[in-house]
Amino acid sequence: MTGKNSSKPRVGIFVDVQNIYYTCRESYRKNFDYNSFWAKISEEYEIDCAIAYAIYRGDEKQSQFQNILRAIGFEVKLKPFIQRRDGSAKGDWDVGITIDMLEYGKKLDKVILLSGDGDFALLLGHLKQRYNVPCDVYGADRLTAEALKQSAAQFYCIDDSLLL
């Protein structure tokens, strides 16, 4: 995180890791470049908090990836992957992301959400109306819900500059 005496606007970053992983794989057949993203955001903003929400499956490769996120500067929050008896799976962070964005958002100049999940559209509207905090969204264009794009102060389509 950058110093407290910065004159840059303070931003919080909230990453729906599973959503970004799958939408980038589906849309571009590539992975998201968290280092490039961090460099881009830190040029313009003081990063007050950065949280990546992921699923823990006990997989070594995922653990290495999560350690890379920590080394970049993200706090990584993990939730266990749950396989139901019927074969379906559970493991989303929507409620956790929402709680954190509401808690941190009121103290920030801007919030940045990395997700394409339309369920967050209502949250973005609430942050803007209640706390006057704009929220930018980064997502894979064709897999980001229109409602989320419309709720965002600014929607940034993930492009080659943010892909590995």
C-alpha cells in the first residue's frame, strides 16, 4: 500500500477471483495480469485496501497463485469449496464482497470491482447514493452483466494490456 500522505485519491480494490478467472479464460483464452493491473491503478490512486476473494480447494497451484496475489499487495480471503451431494458446487463470495465494499467504501474516494456478476449492480448504486462513492468495474466485455456496466461510474473492458 502507498503512504498515508499521498495526494492521490484513495481507492479500494475488490476482486471476485473466480469470476475474473473464468470470464477471462472464456473470453480471451488467457489469464488476468494482476501485476499489470496493480501497476496501472497505483499510478493514479493510493491503494487503501485490496482484497481478492478466492475459493480454497487444497490445490498447490492455486495456493501458489494466492501467494503471488499476496506478494503483489492483495489480502486474500479464502472460502472452502463445497461439493454438494447432488454434484453441484457452492463457493461464491457475493455476500462477503458486499459486506466489505460497504464497510470500506464509505471511507474511500473510489471503489474498484473486478467482476462481471450482475448481482453487484444494486450494491454499486447503493454506494453511490448512500456514500457518494463511485465504483469502477473491470470485466470481460461480453461476459459482464449489462446491469453491472450501467451501475458502474466507469466500465473498463479487460483488454490485452491486462492479460498474460
